[in-house]
Amino acid sequence: MQHDAIVIGGSFAGLSAAIHIARARRSVCVIDAGLPRNRFSDASHGFFGQDGGEPLAMIAEASAQLQRYPTVLTMSGAAVGASAIPGGFEVELAHGVTITAAKLVLAFGISDVLPEISGLTERWGKSALHCPYCHGFEYAGQRLGVLQTMPMSAHQALLIADWGPTTLYLNGGDLPDIETQAKLARRGVLIEPAQIARLQGWEDHLSSLLLDDGREVAIDALYLAPRTTLNSPIAEQLGCDLDDGPLGPVIRTDAAKLTSVPGVYAAGDAARVPHNATWAAADGVTAGVSLHQALVFEPLAA
Ligand SMILES: Cc1cc2nc3c(=O)[nH]c(=O)nc-3n(C[C@H](O)[C@H](O)[C@H](O)COP(=O)(O)OP(=O)(O)OC[C@H]3O[C@@H](n4cnc5c(N)ncnc54)[C@H](O)[C@@H]3O)c2cc1C
């Protein structure tokens, strides 16, 4: 059976797209590998009506609500490939099964590639953080740090100083230019040039950074902007144009969340900067509604 739509990725973006397609009484199959980007955090903040919700529970509830619609099929696992076929697209699943649809939504998200510093991975999403709007309030007034990972890290430190006393950790990298150093000084941001040997603290809490020169500096939360990768090569396989985002590749979309390939929509972190769950969900709504309207109006234009 050919579906009207296949959604690859069943999290904030994919489930938001799918519910709008389902509410328009079109058939939609959601394939999801079950590894949302924020699974490392115990709480998701700032989402309308669900501030502080547990990420996997929020997604499970949205998935359960979606499954009340009779035209929905959900499948667990990863889509491993996709290609255009006459009248639509074919998506291949991990165990060799293929499914087909008239349209696709790519909502498979991105992954963070953390710098290799001892003690960082196990604290990611807990006391090593990517976004002050998501987790900054919980660390307000405490000892904050920003790890320099990119040219914009100094800008991040200027911002994060709004949440508490902040140090920019160059980790052996270059000093910001003189103008930026002056701005950092005006914001009270300290600069620590030394390389970081290790993050230290009890379980996933952070209490100090051990520097390469043997000093230990006290800290409660360390912010960083890691490089990101798309979770699947399917956009490239389909021929979708990508842009070089500040942190990694981004699937190019128009205002309707249509990619450069007709019939293929993309939503969420894989297709936007900046990122958060609300924007991902909103993009999913746009993709789902656009896709449905294309199903209605494209045949009329033929
Ligand atoms: C540590 C951390 C904490 C965060 N905290 C917050 C917060 O408090 N508030 C907030 O608003 N935002 C937060 N974010 C950002 C938020 O996680 C993302 O913006 C949001 O998850 C993006 O939603 P998405 O649907 O685009 O992608 P994701 O949520 O990453 O979901 C993508 C889904 O697609 C699946 N998938 C991947 N590849 C395939 C495939 N080939 N086939 C099938 N399925 C596939 C994945 O397994 C996953 O289930 C946080 C991010 C991080 C890293």
C-alpha cells in the first residue's frame, strides 16, 4: 500500500508534521529510531504547556495521541535509504522492508559531536550544556563557563554572562580579537587560556575543571556549541541541497519547509538554525500542512 506521506523521525518535528497530515485524513507512516537529541537531559524547558517535562515522556505522549488517528502507522527502527520512484518515494528500513509514499518529511534530527575532553560526555545535557534558554535558569547565579569551540564562542560568553559570573575557556585556542576582549571585559567575562584536562565532580554534576597546568578551577555549568551532523544520509541520497550552518550541515528548505527536491519536506533541527523543541514542532506543523495542501492542489494544477 502506498501512503500519502512517510515521516522519517518521530520526535518534536516529525510527530507535529504527522498529526497535521493525519488530521487531514491522509495516510501517514512515521518511522522512528527513538533517539531524540535531548534524551541526555532529565527535563526539557520552555515548551508551551510542558515546561520541565521529561523529554522521552513528552514524545511518548505525543506519539500516543497521534496513534488515535485511524490513518496513522508508526514503525520503530531506522530508515536506511530512500529514493524517488514513479509517483513518489520508496524508503528502505533496516531489515530490508521497503515502504512507499507520495511525499516525504525528513525529521531525523542531528547529533552533537562533543570535543574529546575527559568527563564531558557523561555530563552532556546535565551540567555540560548547549543552550542557556533551555537550562540556564537552573544554573542562574552559579559559576558558569563557556568552552571555546568556534569563533562564536566569545559571543556565547557575552550572552551567558546574563545568567551568572562567566569565564570563557579558550582550551589552548586563540584569544578573541581586541574589540571582543573589550566587550567581554565590559560584561565581566574572565578569559582562561589553558587547556582543559578533565571535567570533575560527583556523578553528572560539575564542581571543577582540571587544567593542563595542574590548576583546578571551580565551576557549576559549562556551555559549549559542539559540531553537529545530520542523523541520516537520506537527504543527500535524495539529492536535497544542504547549506553549511554555523555548526554543521543543514537541509535547505523554503518557507513551506519544502526541500530543493519536489515532494520532500524537512523539519526540525536537521533543517534549521537555531534549534529548540518548539521551533522543531512549529516547523513540523508547517511541513505537515504544506505537504497536505500539495496533495490537494498539485493534481488540480496538472
Ligand atoms: C542536551 C540537550 C538538551 C536540550 N534541551 C532542550 C530544552 O530544554 N528545551 C528545548 O526546547 N530544546 C532543547 N534541546 C533541543 C531539542 O532537543 C531539539 O531542538 C529537538 O529535539 C529537535 O527535534 P527534532 O524532532 O528535529 O529532532 P530529534 O528530537 O533529535 O528527533 C529526531 C528523531 O529521528 C530519529 N531518527 C534519526 N535518524 C533516523 C532514521 N534514519 N530513521 C528513523 N528515525 C530516525 C531519532 O532517533 C529521533 O527520534 C536540547 C538539546 C540538547 C542536545
